[in-house]
Amino acid sequence: LPPSPAGTTLHPGVAMEALPFAEHGFDCVVSQFGFEYADLSRAASEVGRVLAPGGIVALLTHRFDGPILSHNLARSDQIRWAIEREKLPERARAAISNRAATGPAVPAEFQEAVSAGASQFGPTSAAWEIAEAIRRCLDFGRHDAAARVSSLIDSIESKARNELARIAALERACQQTKSPAALTTAMADHGFIEREVHRLISPADPRPFADFRVFQRGF
């Protein structure tokens, strides 16, 4: 991340449900694609605790029906195709183990997987990307130590599974804002009145990709 603006202090690793601040110490609270990842009621309670009476809360939240989630769900399908359906990391590790018997050449099945990934999901898809990364590992590591090449394959799989976890977290966050009433009710239960709602749209897609909501603390 770039350096924080002058006069600001960063507090990493802080849970929204347990803010390390005194009561009524802020005039405004802003969240950009963060609030919906928390327990809504507990986070609203904490925001109410640290916000001064009459203070403003501005929330930019993901939409369940927006292009961000749909793009990421498609990416999740592509990753699952590569590592779960086609089991490319598992097959690559098996190929490495069998090198002594089969020789160092990269089995044709991995080039076929690259082509299949591009054909089914697109030439820049995550399916193609993972298949090509594994093929290159096998190719460039043909004469390298088996353990080192296997470690690279493990790293590719680990990053892919981390990406699946990130997308799953995004989907859960979007489920929290699927019903606008869920967020509005959670805020209202802790003394917040909704003042404004704006649907945000990108020139690249006619579907709203986020909601910008402004609340004011009433008591």
C-alpha cells in the first residue's frame, strides 16, 4: 500500500467487532468494501460506540447481483476446474515422481490441459493460467531436483486455494448485503438513520457494482 496520508495512523489486524478506540471519539466512520465482512450487528454496535452523537457513517458495500461477485464466481469455477476437476497439481506431482521411468519430457496431457483451459474458459482465464503455470514448471524443471519442482507445484496449488478462500469470503459478504433491509436494520438497531443510498455503476457494465450508503447517528 502507498504511505498513509499525513496525520493518519494505521491499525492493522483490527476486528470491526472490537475497535481499539474510546467511546464517542470520531465524527465520521468510513468503510470501503469492509463492513459487510463483519458481523453486521456487532460491527454496527462498535461503530455506534466510537462515533459521537450526530456522527456520520459512510459505507461502500458489495452487491450480490453485481459484476464484482459474478466475475469472481466465474474465476472460482475456473480454479476449481484446474485443481479439483482436472487435478492438475496432483497429476503434475505424479509425473515428477515417475520421471525416472518416463524421462524428463513433459507429458502431452499438460499441454492438452492448457488448450482445454483456454478453449473452455478463455485464453486469459484462471483455468488457462494455472494449467500453463504447471506446464512451465514441469518444462523448466525437467532436469531440476524433483523435490524442488514439486515444491513449486505445491506453491501454485496453495495460491489457487487461497484465491478460492478469498472468493468464498467475498460471496459471504455479498450474502450479507443481498437484502438491503439486513444492513439497514442492523444499523437502525444501534441508533442509525439512513440518509442516502446511491447505486454505483461502472462504464464497463450496466449493473450496479456497489452501494454507497450514508447513515447518521440519532442518539
